[in-house]
Amino acid sequence: MATTQSGPEYGKRLLPHVIDCVAKTNPNRECFSTPLSSNPQDGWRAVTYGQYATAIDRLAHHIVKTSGTPEPGSFPTLTYIGINDPVYLVFVIAAVKAGYKIKALFLSPRNSEEAQLNLLQLTACDIVYHDATFQKPVEAWKSKQTSLKNNLLMPLDFWLDENGDQRSFPYVKDAKKAEWEPFVVLHTSGSTGLPKPIVVPHGFIMLDDKKHLLPEWKGRESVIRGLARTNRMWTPMPFSHAGGIYTFFGYHIYWETPVTFAIMDRPLTADFVVEQLAHAEPDIQSIVLMPSILEEFSLTEKGCETLSKFKFVVFGGGNLSDATGAKLLSRGVKLQNSFGSTECGMLPYYWQSNPEAWQWLIIHSDVLGVDWRPVAGEDDIFEMVIVRKDGPFSQQGIFWTHPHLEEWSSRDLFQRHPTLEDHWRYHGRCDDLIVFSNGEKLNPVTVENAINGHPKVKTAILVGTMRFQPALIIDPVSHPLTKQETKSLFDEFWILVAETNRRLPSHAQISKQLILLTSPNKPFPKLAKNTVHRAPAIKLYETEVDALYQKAEAGWEDARCNLDLGSKETFLASICRLFQTLTCVDTIEPDTNFFKAGIDSLQVVNACRLLRGALRNKSDKINPQRITPRIIYNKPSARQLTADLWAQHIGSLEEVDPDIEAANTMASLLAKYTKDLPERPATDKPPARTSQQTVILTGSTGRLGSFLLDSLVQDPAVERVICLNRAEDGRTRQLRLNAARGMQNNLDKVEFLQADLSQPGLGLPVEMYTRLQTSADRIIHAQWAVNFNLPLDSFEPHIRGTRNLVDFCARTARSTHLVTVSTVLAATSWNGHDSAPGTVPDGGYAQSKLLADLIVQQAAARGGVSAAVVRVGQVAGPEGDGLWSVDEWLPRLVCSSVRALGLLPRSLGVMSMVNWITSEAAARLVLEVAGLGPDGINRARGVYYGVNPHPVHFSTLVEPIVGFYAGRVRSVVDWRDWVAALERSNGEAADVTQNPALQLLDFNRDTPAEGSGVRFHFSLESTLEASRCVRDMLPITPEMFVQWCRKWDF
């Protein structure tokens, strides 16, 4: 064993050497205690290091006798499967010793036959050792894998028998040479598919020995050192599981702390734990328990009292609900959180000495090499990504199990503590994220924790993938037997759900009609850690969940939403009450715009359900199929909606041409916001500066906005950038997004102001507004809500904001140049009053953008401001190191094609002509039109188009994409066939992290096929003449697309 004159050489000690060394120097030192039987009253047997080492040598000789000595460097695989007892712990070291090159694959008894055979095949394992209880299953495996040889292994008592073979089995290895040799092969839990083997080398497990060298950090000791301060620990860890192997060898052996093993031949309960503790050794000072067992302990005073006697209680393998933790804490229980994984081992976190912070891990990010990467749309939620980083105290187990990687995306999400530095709380998996059909995302952990805190709830699972809102499946502790009991339990749960809803964003709130109780004959499947196996559990209840949603779509009946059809006036009043009840808004007047009052897309869906349910038996003329979100988007006030529904009710509904209706609304808004546009000033203002400039930018946190800001920060001619953001913490959000996009975070010359462009004075204090008028040289307006569902009048605040910016420019000290970023969707021939088919843009978003363009163009023509419009098409990925966001439609399409469908479309329907521009090119064009940079256009006017003048067909990119993904794309199909395959892949159990195009299923379904007659043409003559950026633009090449594929890492 590696030692120096000053003592052990920590981090360089191989486990067989450590065990043999202690056995030689202190043979009677206790290593572990194991139950004598399945009856706690029979007690436990203490096993010394001398006995353990002898058992290992005895089994090593047996392995060589029964399986031979392997050829040097051949690395054959042995496996063992048996009851949960210390034979596993003897076998792994014996296998390492027997010929030096043998790996031990540990199979979990909980695996299916398919999983076991798959693991045997993946590891080329033909030799299985087993105990008597697994004789029949192994024989069954042999019938399907004929090369398999099996060996019955004697029980633990045989290997510990003092009268047995006493021959030693020397292990002569140098730690440096053996560090990459296999120590053991474990496997993942299989929570996202079949379990996968993980080869654990000696160097990996020696990291726990190296933790002896971890110094105190910020006054804290490492958690493993804190655990070692206990005389003895009681643990129920399964020996075939990584948690059991890592804890025993990495902690109990390397830190020489005795452990008492639990009786594990039956399901563990709080009562059974208490019974075992009553007959186990009296010097047990700490205990390891799963959250589900802690939940049980918290329900009784006796349980709380039992746990309060320990120095600390370690929990892991899942989240402990806040309510349970708080109750245990109040009863004097000292909790310690733990976290690790098969691939990574135990993280190098530190001892939590603050009892109130029991949920929070203190993680040394430098030692672990963590790059905390923000999750889009989530505040203070980060994914743990480990980046290779060498250092004297480095603890990076992942690069021992995955040596080919430079960084590892754990898929584990953590929440950062708002005030305590280095404190992180586990927040679930990226894979668990629910992505709703409207694009909203939800991590179910917070909701499930709140519901799981109820004493009558065993487990709650939130579902809703590709639905419009979540549903809740509750597995109660005790299932009701009668309808009355069901109703009482349901009502009791609803009180907690309603309370939880108040703390959730609207898209995450659970409706009463979308709660399901499990059936007693369909229990949730469990993993080895006694946590629910999420995907199979959701699949198990797929039919019931589908029926729940279908019933909800048919309409909800709610006593609070009684519609009075006695007259049009009473009907209007009851519609107002319905929306008031739905939204909790104090007052909904007949002419209140629903969306300006804060109604969101989920509430629109629920309003439709309530209307269908309330009208079901009251009017046979109102077609429930017409009550869809579209009618509310198009009739966004109680008066408008009532007029439409009442006309149906009395049979006088006349269909209005939507183009005429849209044209009339647009004409009214255009007249409103072009009234009294600023005139040309009597005397010319000083021109905008060309150096030491101040540039005002809106929308800096959007993708294009981020590239604009990045360029402005690097422009030496720009002295100051003023970012007007809707959010209060603009700088914090910008820094987070820049880090995620790989952009620089030097924002020293950027000032962030909270503004509301729709308000007078841009919502700024008077003195701030005046200062900006004095200093501004250029304004780039890139802020707009992107929502293709909302009607035109919902965008009126944005349209008003554009007019307010025009007025601001008219009053600045210099001739401030305004550039607004628009969309090619606004490129129609509508002239302010025409309603001919095809002239009015489709949808409120495009209509609002066109109105803003016309306001700017008319203002420039009037001479009151210098202004221009840039209509941008598809902005592709970056030319440089950044990432094309995987949340956009095309990356989603590629991801689904590769991960879920195995099919790639040869075209993109009517969007098959790839006239995309890169992110940098889009930013360069906008800056040129703003008059910035060496190729800035002086006082640009009119409309410029951000599309590629050298389009290529998508089919020219298909072959390189297929080649890059090397066999993962089985076939190339037509657009319609690809969409049909995407539709077939939909379902409650669909994993949108693997199949994200499902999130845009409606968009893909509605995209016309190529050759449908729908085409987009843009006149680029003036843009090419004025813009060097567009003139020099190159077509999108296969090499560029492959580069984006490489960065997506699908």
C-alpha cells in the first residue's frame, strides 16, 4: 500500500491493499455488521477486517478454480447476482484479485430479464455467479444466451468460516499502473431506457481516499470527514447499487468507519427500521434513510423521537418534501442531504452545519469543476455541467468513467440559494421538464414536493407533456373504498392543490378537473432507491390521463359560472363574471380587453372549457366546436364575445370576412398612431456623432438583441449603450444569457434601465428621459412580444411604444437615427385601407409589425425623424463559437429527426428555400442601417430586408446532415410523411427532451407542402445597393450546418 514516512499516501491506495493492510495490522478491528437472519431479534454478526480479508482471498481462489486465470489484457467480465448481503462486497475485491484483470458486473435483482440480458451482451459477459435464490432466473437466461456459464456460489457464512481455506491471495499492483484498470462494472438505473453499464476504474474510487486531503473551505469541513465523526452508521443501501458500493468502499473502508447493514429481505418501513434498531448495536450514532421512509417517520411522535437521538440522519436518492423536513427539524432531527450518481460518484460537497438549510448542498464548484449553466426561462435554476479541470484537490469522477469527454452535461438541475453563497438545492432533471404544447416549460419537482408533503399522499406525479396544462396523478397512502371516501379524499387534496396553485405561474396551475387518483391494483413502478420510476409510471396511467384531458376538453361544469341567457344584457353580465372568476381580476368590464387585463393562454383554454360546459344544456344553437381559443383571441372582450355567441343563440350570426375585419382594425390603429406625427424642424439639428456615441437599444436580451449588444460593446466609436428593458434586473438577466450564449460579459459601458415604452416618457423618470434626449445618437428598437396567437389589439402597447420612440427622436438634441427591427411576415402590399385577399398579413403579430413599420416610414417621410426599418427573415446559428438555440424550430426539427424519429425531411415545405442569415450577419445589417461600423449607411431610410441573396434548397443540406449523424437517420422522407411520423410519436409518455419538435406540432402540421403555391418573394435591390453586409453574404453551406449540428450535440 502507498505510504510515506508521514503516513498513508491518500489518493494512491488501492482498495485490496487497504483491506489487507488493516487486516494485517489490526485484524480484530470491526469492518461491518451483518444481520444473522431476517428476524431482528436474532441480532447482528460483527465481521472484522481479518475475517473480511480471508473471505476475499478464499473467494478469489474459488474464482480462479472455476473460471480460470484470464489472459493478460483480456479483461473478461464476471457477474454476480444474489440476495442483498455482503457477498457482493467480498466478490468485487475477490474478482479484482483473481488474475488482476477480471471485472465484476453487478446486476440488480430488480432488473427485467430484457435488461439483464442486454447488460450481459453489452459487457461480453459469459460467466455468472449466483446464489441459490437466483438459480431459476439464471437458467432462463442461459436458454436465451447459450454461451452463458453459471456457477452457484455458497452463502456468506461459508466464506467467513474460520475453519475454511486460509491461503492468502496476494495482490501486487502499483496504484499508478492500476488506476485505469477496472474496479467494478455497475449500471445506470434505467430511468430513461434500458440500464447502461458503467465501468468504474480504481482511479475513480480512489477519489474518495483523496478526500482526506481536502482542506477546510470557508470554515467548513468536507462532508465525508463530517460523516466519519460518527462511531457507527446504520444503512439500508442495496449492494448491487452504486450507492451501496461507493458508500461502503469509498467511505467505510477508506475512512475505516464501521457500518451496520439493514435487513433488506422485505420492503423497508419506518416500523421495521425501529424494530431493527431496537436489536442492533447500541453504538449506532447515524443513519441513512430514503425520503419515503423519512416521510413515514415524520407521521408519529415516536418516529420523530427515534430519529432525534442520532447525531445526524442522512437522506438521498430523491427529494424530501419541505413540510416533512420542517416537521422533523422542529422535533430535533438533524438532517444531512446527500447527492451523487453512478457516473460521477459522491460530489465534493461540504458539511451543512446550519440545521435550517438541510435541503441545501454546499458545493465547491472549483474542486468539482462545475460550470453552472442557466436554464432558459428559469430564474436561479442551473444545469450542473462539469468541465475537465486539473488541480491538486480535483474531484472529477466523471472523467474516470467517461475519459473521452472534456465536459459532461449531468442533466441535473439545481437551484441557487438567494442569499447563501455556494448553496445549491437539487431541482430535478432536465429530462423531467414538462414542455406544454404552447411552449411553456415546468419542472415538476416543486409542485410534487408540495403535494408529497400531505400525510395522506404516498407519491404525486405531475404530467402534461404536449398538453396545454398539467394534470396531477396522486397515489394515496390508503385508497378509498367508497364514493363518499373518494370525494372526501379528493376534496382534502384539492385544498392543498389550490394553495399550491397560488404560488405557481399561471401555466403551471392545476385545475380541479385534472386530478387523478391511482388504482390500488396499478401501483407505481419503483427504482432500486424506492423512488418512482417516472416514465413507466406515466405510461402505466396513459389511458386514464388521456380520458381525463378528453373529458376536460368536452367542457367543465362549474357552479360559479352559471350563464344567464335570459337576455343579451344578462348574458353579457354573466360572461363578465365568468372571466372575473377565472382570472381573479377585481373587475372585468364589458369592454375590458382580456389580454390587457392579464389573461394568458392557459386561462383562454380554461375559459373555453367553462363556456362549453356552462352552455351545454342551455342553448342548442351555439356550436360548442366553435368555442375554441381562436374565438377569444379574435373577440377579446366580454362585449365582443357575447355579441358573437348571442348571435349564434338567436340564429342571426353573419360570418364576417376576417381580412375585412383585420383591415378595418389596422386602419383605425394606423390613423390613431400616425395622427400629428412630428414635422420637420424649422432649423436642422446637429447630426448624430460618429465617435463617443450613445446608442439606445431595446430588446437586448433577445437572441438578435444579444448579438447587437455584443457588437456595440466592442465598437470603439460607441461610448455608452443604454439598454431599455421591461425587467427590473436587466443587467443580471443579460449576464446570465450572455454566459449561456458564449458572449463576453464585459458590460462596463452598458447602462440598464427599466422602461415601459408604451407609457408617456417611456415610463422613465423625467430627469432620466431628459438626459437620454440630450445624449442619444441612435436608437435600435428590437423589443417585441413574439406570440402568434394574440389578436392585433393585444399588441397595441407595442405599437404605441413605437410611436413614443418616434416622438422621443423628434425631441432629441441631435438628429437621432431610429432603426426598428421588423419581420418579413410584414412584407405585404397593404396600403392602410385595402382589404383585398392576400394584402393583410396573417395574425396579430405580423399585423402589428406592419403597423409599426408604416408609422416609422410615415414619420420619416414627414421629415420629423430620421428612421428606417429592417425586416429580418430566419436568423440561423452563429458563424463563430456561439450556439444556435436548441429551442428554435429548426434545431428542434433536427433533434427529433435524430433522437426520436430516425427520419429527416428532404424539404421544409414552403420554407424549403434556405435564405437564412447568420446571427452575426443579422446584427451587422441592423448596425449598418443604424449608421454604425465602418460600413454604416448614412441616414438610411425605407425598408431593408435581412434575407440571404443566395438561397439554396434544403435538400442540398440533407446528405451532409445524414452523414454527420452516422446511421441515426434511417431514411429521408417527404415533408408530409415526416410530419405524419411526428404526429404518431406524440403521446403522454413522449419525452420532448428527445423529441422537441412535438412542441411545435401545430406549426409543422400547418406548414404547407412545397409546391402548394404559397411563396415568399422579397425585393432586395435597394438592400443590396446600400448594404455591404448583404452584398458580401455567402449562402448557407453544408459545412456551416454540420458545425451547428456538432454544437447542438444531439
